[in-house]
Amino acid sequence: MELDKDLAARQEARILCAQAQIAQQKLGRMSQSQLDAITEAVARRFEQSAQELAELAVKETGFGNVTDKTEKNRFASQRVLSAIRDMKTVGVLKENPRDKLWEIGVPVGVIAAIVPSTNPTSTICYKALIALKSGNTIVFSPHPKAIGCSQQAARIVAAAAEEAGAPAGSVSCLSMASMAGCQELMTAPEVRLILATGGPAMVKSAYSSGKPAIGVGAGNGPAYIHHSANVEQALACILRSKNFDYGTVCASEQSIIVEKSMEEKVRSTAQKMGFYFMSTEEAGRLAKLLFKPNGTLNPDIVGKPALHLSKMAGFSVPDDTRILVAREQEAGPTRPYSMEKLCPVLAFFVMDNEDAVLEKAVEVLTHEGSGHTFAMHANDERVIRRFALEIPVSRFLVNTPAALGGIGATTGLFPALTLGCGAVGGSSSSNNISPMDLINIRRVAWDTGAQPKAPQVDEHLLDMLTSKILERLR
């Protein structure tokens, strides 16, 4: 019975949270060097399993490809480890003699982590590393489409962590993908913070749980190719990004915007590079497949290559086609190409001038993707500065593949697979989430010797008040 499964899932969540709380009491008292040894061991072991886990994820979910998922797994292990290796997260972080102030890093405690189907194994490694680095235990809730590969990834991480000195129960994963189990996990009394990576409904549920949560919004980033850009280089970046794991990274471009004067040059260059500009009829056929009648993304198109998508839609394209492009001018719920498409499909907006481009980019992001990512290809710092001051995103990327730049693979951003969207995107953080987002700061403050000034007394007013009081007493 379904009820029995839900009850079992709830019970499992309670057990894992209780075990994580016991482990937290030990892990939270470990030194920075002990935590560092644990993260080093986890990253090393996970990197050794990168390809095996990629194969499991592709086989189970049907999303993306093994080569890029392997790269994601290595990014989530070695690149993240490199970024956190010298980071101070627990104990005394800073001493300020002038202000007589100390700052001490304190783990938040047990973390509940939601795992998406698009990046399941890499997300588990990344979240486990930033949690363990900051002295926190973590319990994962896998997506139903990725439960097998998620469990295997969590087992690898947990075994490596425990062998390096982490207490048993520091890393665990629900074995049943159930909304009841996930809800039980998020509301468990032991859980102190929720790291939510998933669809809008899941993120909303995390923020409605009554617990502090770090959730992410939808990505729907436009890419503006300015007339000062190297067009071939810009398109190469977009091609690399939008094909990386077949478009399953939320920071990947969802549309290209150009000025009318650039349309022909961008279009002709793109066609030579494997961009296929669909006819109105072809775009209409594919549009019917992108989303379900209820407006949610059709999972059958997620992480599929362009050739596969065209066959699904019933039209043929050249064998070297890498990205399908549809002409679009509007953004909104009735315009599927103006929304996030987790596959190699792009909208193509052509605007009259720079002002119209800025207006359209804001319109697209306001409809979906506020606070997430915007990509710009330009060599004119003036226009880059102008757009950076106006575009409502947390990641404004310049001359780089958005999928890789957004997660910090090709930029100086912190390497992360949870990308905050800030208040404008309904998120509690605008950061690429790092261990520093998973600690509290205890501040130790001494008296500085500065005494508050005594209030100034108006002697004349005091005399008047005294006289009136005496008159009443008489």
C-alpha cells in the first residue's frame, strides 16, 4: 500500500536525522584540521568514482551524457576541494584587536539536502563537502528519477568520511524517494538548515517548512551578443555551454539577444557552427513537446541532444546540428521559448537597439529567472557596466560559457552547484553557496572603554518644571 511506503519513508527520515544529530555532537567539536582531513578523503574517493557514478546517473535518469557528467563529478570533488582547502570555517576565524572583537565559526548543525535529478551525484559530493568542511552533518533526499545513483554517491561519500574520522551517520541518504519522507526530513526537529536544489514546488516547500532554508530559483538566462563582441568566440561559448550535459545546468543560456544590425552576422556564423534555426512550423512542433499542459517542463526533453529532440518533434535537421534555435520576440507563459529549457534549445530575440535589448532582457528575467544568471559578450566596458547596474541577477557573466561560468568552472566565482538567486529571485542568498553559508558567527566583544556621554540638561527648563511642581504641592 502507498500508505505503508509513506510511513516507512517517514520513519527512515526520523532515524537518519536522529543518527545525524548524534554524529553532529562529535563532528561539531572537531578541529579544522580534522575536518580538512575528512573533506580531502571524500573528494579523493569521489573523484575515483566519477565516471562510474556518471554512467549510473545517465542510465537511471536518461538526462545528459557520461562525458560531461563525469566532468561535473570531478568539478564537484576536486575543484570544490581546491576552493575550500585553505578556508577557515570553525573556531576563531578573525581577531580584531582595535575593536576588541573575535569572530568564531560555529556549525549550524544537521542539514537536510534536496537532490535534483539533473545533477544528482555531483550535487551529493558538492553539498557533502561544504557541509563537512563547516562541521555539519547532512541527510540527503534524492529525486525519484535518481534514487539509485544518489544512494551510491552518498554511500561512497559516507564511507570515505567515516574512514577519515567522521562519526557514523555524518552523511546519509533516504532509500525511498517519497514526498512524505522528504517532508518529514525537512520538518524534523534535528534539522537546522535546508539546502534545496530542485524544482519550484520543492524549493517553495523548503521555504514553507518553518526551518531556515537556502533555495534556488529557476534559471532562464539570456545571452546578449553586443556589436563589440567577437561573434565567433561568443557563439563558441554558447555552444559549449548549452551542450554541456545537454543543457541540464540551470545557469546555461536560454536565449540569445542581438540588435537588428547584428542579426545577419550572428545568424550566418551560428549556422556554420551547428546552430539550426527552425522554421515557424518546426518551432511550433517542438514547442508542443517542451512543456506539459499544466505548464511544467516535460521531463522527456530534459538533457536530450538536439538531433533526438528534432526526431521527437517530427522534423529532420543536418547531422551536425548541436543546438535548435527558435525566433521569438515576446516573453510570458504562452511563449515556451522564453522560459527555461533544460536541453539544447534557444530562443532568438532581435531588437532594434541597445535600449530595447536591455528592456527585453529584464522582461525575460522578470517572467522567469530573476536573480539567477545573465551572460554578456562584449569588449566595450561602458555597455558592460551599464547592463551590470540594471540586470536583476546574482551572476553577471562576461565573455564566458554561462553554464560553466555560473558554477565557477571558468570564472572566479566560488565553485558551486547550488546558486542562490537573492531576494529578487525568492532566495535567501545571492551567493554561490559555500561552507561560509553553512555556519553561524559567534562574536566575542570586550568593552572598548568608550563611555556614553551624559545627557545635557536644560537648566532653565528644569527650573520651570521644579517651580510648577512646587506650586501644585502648595
